[in-house]
Amino acid sequence: MTDRTTPSRAVIRGFRTGDGPRLVEAWRRSAPADPITPDRFRSLVLLDANFDPEGLRVAVDGDRVVGAAYAVRRLTPLSGTDLEPEQGWIPFFFTDPAARGRGLGRQLLTEALDWLHGHGRTRVDFASYTPHYVLPGLDAEAYPEAAGLLESLGFRTLYEAAAMDRGLVGYSVPAEVVLHRDELTAAGHRFGTPSDDELVELIALAGTRFSPDWARAIRECAAAGTPLDRIVVVRDPSGRLAGWAMHGAYGRADERFGPFGVLEEMRGTGLGKVLLHLVLERMRAHGAHSAWFLWTGEHSPAGRLYRKTGFTTTRVFRVLRREAAR
């Protein structure tokens, strides 16, 4: 792909060695509500097995980075052998406030989309890329101009993801939850911290019944040395692993809750409610002042459970998709 010059006089090209620090600083200027550190940029972008420098379109004006748009497609499968050959993602884009109003954001996104299309990607999502999404989608309230630009380029909302928080200062497990835990235990359910050996079963459960990305998160956080007491599992009376909840799985952020899952056939038994509270209790014991997560359906069963537990929605993200013919 050849370099182009935009009306803003910025040159757009692929990522090069030396861009990283300037790109992080430009990101902070451009999206102060969602700043990034060099460490997170390295982990989420540069060290991603799917990273291709040409997919990260960087706008440079002189020696100053004034924008970027990141396009990515699978070079390695998330699970199995599926490379999702029609699917691409744009996990983020931004333009420096001083460079806005001259079409730079549109040019960056257009180049990112063209790059994906050149690799056969006819379906592009913003911004729900796993395993290394920065945010689940677009916060249109925080970034209304970006919302308008994406819509003008053909992106449409697939669904919304709610981020939620709950304060933990003074938290204790409600008496009715303690009673229900005791009733479930008396009926043969067993709650506890998984052993090393049980991680194999837990990762298989997460990957086959929930999400391959959840299995990856559990595997990677355990391999990184995250203490296993951040996880609570439950077995049903037959001994089958029926669900789990945890915290500290992503970036060693102890106050980040999840992932969290209960087998579909076991829902409605109260297992999920007990697991959620047992993990909140452990989080408080570790000194956490709050619990938060980025992604749930606000009106899903999980979303309703979170609200009943005292979580409130702090942000809403739109997961967007653009489809085009080959």
C-alpha cells in the first residue's frame, strides 16, 4: 500500500518502529476518557499474534503522530482451526483534536477498511475483537463525532454492551444468600477454590459451553501466576462442574469481575447468585473498593442479576458491523 497525503497534510502509512511512544501520546490527547499506557498498547496490539504492521494505519504530520486506525484479521485461530476468513475488526481509531475537521478520520478508516477488504474481509466489526479488544464497542455518548463517522461509512449497531460497577466498601454477603448457599450445600453442591488439576476441567467447560476467549483468559491468568483463590467453582451433587465466577482475570486488575458462567440447564437454581456474592466477598477481603466489568447485555438474565446485586450501568457500548460485497 502506497503512502497518501490527506488534505490535513498528514501522511498515512503502516506502523513503523519508533511510532509506539508517539502513538500512545496521541491516543491520550485524542481519547482522554480512555487513555492507554505503553504496557497495555504493547500487550493488546504489538504482541498480539494477529498483529500486522500494515493494518495499523498511522497518520504522521512531520514528526508528530496525529491519528491512527487499527485493522486486524486472524492469522492464528482463537480456537480450533477457524481463521474466520470473511471477518475483520477495527478495535480502535482516533484523530488528534488539532487535526480534526479536515477528513483525516474518514481517510484513516477508509484505508483500514480497504486493507481488510484487500485481505478478503467483507464483514468488519467495531470493536469487539477478541482476544485483545480495548473497549467492547463505541461509547456514542463520549464520542458522538466518531458515531456519526462510523454510521456514514455503513456501520450499523448489532447490539449494545453495558459496563457496570458496584461499590464494595462495607459489603457483606446478604443473609438470604448465605442461607441459600447452605441449602445448596446441604443438597450436595460444593463451592470452593479449584485445584491445579481442576483448571483443566474449568478451561474445557469455559471453552466448550461459553466462549473460547473466556477459556483463554482463565488459562493465561493462571499461567501468569494469578492466585487461584480469585476463582470460585461449584459442582453439582453428581460431581459435575456446573459453573464458576472469578476476578482478576484480565490484566491482573483485581477489581475487574469475570468471566462468570453457569451451565444453562442449572440456571434458575440460584447457583449464579451465590457464586457472584462469594467472589464479591473474596474481592472485599483482598481490599477491593469496587467491582466492575465491561461487557454484559443490560437486559439479559446476567444483567438483571447484576442489577439486583447492586451493580449500576456506567457506560453503554455499541457493537457495530459493516458488511460489503466482494
